[in-house]
Amino acid sequence: MAAHEVVRDVALPWVPAELGGGGVGLTLQNFEEMLHESFPPCMRHLVLHQRGGQHLRHQGRLQLRPFLREAGLSLAGALRWWARELQRDRAVTPEVFGQKDYVYEVEHAYGHRGKMQVAFAYSCKRIIGFGR
């Protein structure tokens, strides 16, 4: 699987810097529009599942974090987005968000923790294959 295979599967109106592009990419300001117009169905499902009041399990977060990074969401934007989204679950207070590994996991996906290497998103084809 190519590192940026998922980007080629997505109808995002930009090309990531790693592939020689520029452009706006995903931001907190355009998130809702991009969610409904450009996210692949598997990633849209993960976001909507989380928003439905059901806590997104580790495997779902593991897939969604690098996708958001590859779509252009900044680390600061990702930390704000994850804090807001996870706190839809009443059990996840700001204190719980800060004390658990949530911040570490987001920073890890962006290459700021652990091995200091960015995590790459799985392609939809590979995600579908997980169920087989």
C-alpha cells in the first residue's frame, strides 16, 4: 500500500504538501462542508458515529486521526476537534481528555510523540478488508 493511497481515493480539492501540493486542506472552519462533500464514506461514518453519542473505539480513532492529518487539519486544530468531539460523551470531561492518552495519541499521529514519525491513514479498501 502506498503511503498516500487514501489521499488518491478522496475527492479533496487540494493536494497535500507531501505530494507537491499547496492549497487550503481541511480546517476547523471548513470541516462540516468537507465532511459531507469530500470525506470517503468510511471516514464520514466514523465521525457521525462519534457524534451520535457513541464513543468511538480505539480502532476507529486509530484510523481517523491520520486521515484528518493527511486531509490537512493542523495539530492544533486536531487537538481542538478531538477535545470537542470526545467530550460529546459525558464521561469525557476536559480533565479526562487531558489525563488520558487522547492528547498523546493525536500528537503521535502527527509525529510529535513516540517514534516521531507521522501515522498514515489506511485506504478505504484496506479498512473494508478488516471485516473479512
